[in-house]
Amino acid sequence: MPITEFLQKPLPALRLAARTVTVRDWSEVGEAVGAAFDHIAGIIGDTPGTLHAPVASYSWTADGLRIVVGYVYEGEARGGVEIAELPEESHALCTAHYGPVSGIAESWQALHAELEARGLRPGGPSRELYLRAESEDQHDWVTELQQPVIPAD
């Protein structure tokens, strides 16, 4: 399904039950993110009502692509899971990606082309909010792509 809308909006601060991983190659991202979600769910998923709003945040470091993977979580810290705080962002450009994550790069490229067309540039780590991510084949998945932005001046 093609991208039809870009929305500029603030992003809330999020407290996550998380796991942080760093990868050096894009080909490692899918496996690393999936394994991190499974790890967290294996530890906190036994507490009813704790697994809300899966999120991944991405930022480049000298060591590679740093990914914070987690679920919005208000519970206590538990062994094997870190508590990560994603800051509030006053301005972000967002869009939806429909379908398998194997095609998500094209949606990110479209979002960044729109960002440039609007005279903006990235202003912080990007986020993916998995709005619907339940089926194994991923064809009905909906992922909101969120890029904090600042003016390009």
C-alpha cells in the first residue's frame, strides 16, 4: 500500500522495558529486533497487561546502529530487561508503513525525501511504533515511522 500522508506532530516521552543492541550491518537489524522483543516478552510477558506498544528506536554511533527495542512499561525493573527512557520530541515527521518490515526501507526513504522537501533534517533517533504486528506473515502489519526533526538551516 503506498504512503499517502505525512504528519508533523510531537512525540511523547516513553518508558520502556527494553533491550539495547548494536548492529554493524542493515542485514542484521530484523533478526536483532525480533530476538530482543522475544527476550523481553519472555521475561515480562508473564505479568498480565504489561506488554503495550512495541517500539524500536534507532541511532548511529561509532560502533554501528544502536537499537533500543522495547514495550511501553510502567512496572518494576526485572532481571535481564533494562528500563529505557525515550525523550519527548516537540516535532517529528511521521507516516505509516503497511505490510512486511522487509519493505520498510522504502517507506523510510519516502519519509526522508519529504523531510528534505519541507526544509527539515533529522533531530534525534528515529522510532518505529508497531501499531499492528500480530500475524506471522506481516502482510497486515502497520508500523508508524517517526523521525524527530529540526529546521535544515
